[in-house]
Amino acid sequence: MFRGKNYKASIASFDKTNSFEPEEAMKIVVDTAKAKFDETIELHVKLGVDSRHADQQVRGVCVLPNGTGKTVKVLVIAKGEKADQAQAAGADFVGAEDMIAKIQNEGWFGFDVMITTPDMMGLVGRLGKVLGPKGLMPNPKSGTVTMDIVKAINDVKAGKVEYRVDKTSIVHVPIGKKSFGPEKLLENFTVPKTEPYEGLSYFEGKRVATSYPVILSRFFREKGIAAEIHEIAGSVEIAPSVGMADAIFDIVSSGGTLVTNGLKEVEQVLFSEAVLIGGRALSDDKRQILSQLLFRIEAVERSRGLKYVLMNLPHAKIPEAVRILPGMKSPTILPLAQEGWSSMHVVINERELWSKIEQLKAIGAEDILVLSLEKMIR
């Protein structure tokens, strides 16, 4: 492939095999941006998640302190007071049925972001097939379906970016332009995800959404906190993003749903756990049921943190691969139709996954497939 002299000079100016601190990385990015236009600088992060599972989805929004360097045109679908607020806040386009008809009938897309109120989603939902593929469909998780129209417009205009893990478990997000310089790019790169929390006084006068108002009321009363509690049945975690609350009180297990919605745990009100208790005088039938239940629970427990790895490799490399990837007893080896090649199946710890895959590729392994384990039965 032909490479220009600017590209060759840029590649030669740093060592690709090294890792760099953010400060140095930003300087290299700016120094090697040779295009005649103002290039966009992007951040790409490989995450150790399986994006096929709902509890491992990573999605959220944040406002970059120095913006994105792009002028964003905002369309607000709202009526009455909310429409007036949108006009005053600087929305480029404001409307309701008229704007929906313009998009449907004229194919008009002269905007970058659409913001709407929850009561208008029935109308906006008709455009799902045309807005969805273009990434323009309003979503509570990205803060574009909200009652706080003014804040949503201000955030977008100030440089709000949305990020979401893709099918290959990578997050892609712009963090500015070359013209920002290393300092401003670094500030955007290190922007905190959430506002500072300095203790329970944070909740004074705040709106808190929960499905457990009695427990939360008692907790706040004991701590002397006067907060406004809103009872919601289900999907509590989206309340802040749609402008219904400033915080939530909910049951947390792994915390994956919190991360997905741009939230973090700051206080533990109470701790609970599920415990299996069996009486000493159980009948034989009940003991058999208990044994079956324990067997199934242990199968799930054993599979945690493990990955099932399949790969094709030259038959001559099997001994070397076995040394790299020992199985529980030994790997499963199956001959392939192609002469001299075999398929190896093995279970390994997720913490060792990437280092082992690099070693396997180095000895000639191909078509490596990594699968999640649901249960491990012995």
C-alpha cells in the first residue's frame, strides 16, 4: 500500500510499540496531525466486556469541558411551555407535528440532535425507522428524552458526547479537534463522568427516585436529610436521565446497570444477601431436591470468570499450545478436514485471556473464538 511522506514521517516520529502517558500521547497526536483541515481527535477504548449480554452494555454521556469543536444544530419536539423554553434556550428548530411531517414527507435532516419530552415520544416513535439508522432517535439514556429541555440543550451545545460499546467491545468517542492543542484535549480526555459527591448533605433538597420509599424515608430521617422522594415502579435507573430525579435509591448487584446509565454508587443504606438454609430433619424427598438445587447453583458459580476458547492451529503446534493453555485436565483436540490442522477447545480464566491469545497467535493459531460460559458441570 502506498503511503505519503507525511504519513511516513509521522509514523517514524514515535515508537508504536510503547505505551504513553495521556499528556505525552496528546502531544504526539497533535504533532502528527498533518491534514490541511482541522482534524477530529478520537478516543478508542477496548473493554473487557461481552457486549452481547445486557448487564455488560456500556453506554452513557458526558459533557466535554472544552466542547467538541463542532457546531451542533438542535431540533426540539415539544409543545406549550416546553417549546417556549426551547426557543429561549437557543434550540435551532422547535416544533411538533409540523416538524415530524417535514421529516416524514420531505426527508429533512437539517439537525444533528433531536430532543423531546416524554409525552411526545408517541409522536416521535413514528420516525423510528428513519431516525434510528442515522443515530438521531431520542433516548432517555442519552438525555435526549427529558422534561429538563433547557439543560439538555445547554449540554448538547456545550459539547455533550454519547458513547456506547460496539459489537467488538470497543468504545469510540471524539474528544476534540487538532486546533484545541494538547492541553485542552487532555482536559476533555480526563473529564470526570459524574459530579463530585462530598457526603450525605448532597441529597439535601434533592429529588430521589426509588421503588422502596419506606426504607429510604427512614434512612434520610435518621440522618436528618430533607430530600424529596419520588416512588417509581421499575426502571428507576433512567429517572435522572429523563429529568425526573437527581439521584436514585435501588437494589444493586453487580452495578452494571448503574454504569450503563452513567450513575455510580455513593452510599450503602443496607446490605442483604440470599442464604439457603436447610433443616436437619429433612425428608429424603426434600434432601434430594436440596441436592439438585445445590448442584445447579454450584454449576453457575464454577463458570464465573471463565471463558471457552476454540481455535484452529497446525497439528505440529499442539504441544506448544498445550503448554500455553492447559485445560482443567487437558484440552480437547479435534482433527480438521484440512490435513495437518486441528481444532483445540479449552476453558481458561478471563484474567489471562488476552495474554494467552497473543501467545497463541504467535505460534500460528487462527480463527480464535471466545465464548462465555453459563454453567460448569463436573
